[in-house]
Amino acid sequence: MARYTLVYGLRLVPEGSVTNATDATLTLKDGTTSGLTLHTLDGTIPQLRRSLDRSLDAFFDILPGADEDDLETFGD
């Protein structure tokens, strides 16, 4: 089974207070850099939980490289 490092950040602020969110940059071990897109979700805590869950599901659904063993073991 492939192993990865998931880089993820969260911060909860009052709705309407964010005026800008820029991409973050990761520096990899070999010295190259990679962009990290930031996403925003608005809503109540229950709405945010559902939205985040759907967003994570969508991310892993489109992630290339999941082999059949991973999908059988961890897929829905």
C-alpha cells in the first residue's frame, strides 16, 4: 500500500471576515517547491462538517495512484 504525507491546515474565523486567501508553498526534500491550494467553506458548524467531509471524499476520489487494494480496503 502506498504511503503519503497529508498536509492540511484549518482555521475557523467568523464568516465574512476573510478578504483574501493565497496559496501556500511547500518545500520538498529535494529542494523543489510545490503549491498548496487553500479552500474556504462557509456555514454553521454542522454545515462545515458536512462540506469538509464531502470535500475530502472528492479529493480522494480524484487522487491518482490509489491501487485496487487501497480501494477495496478503504473505499466506500
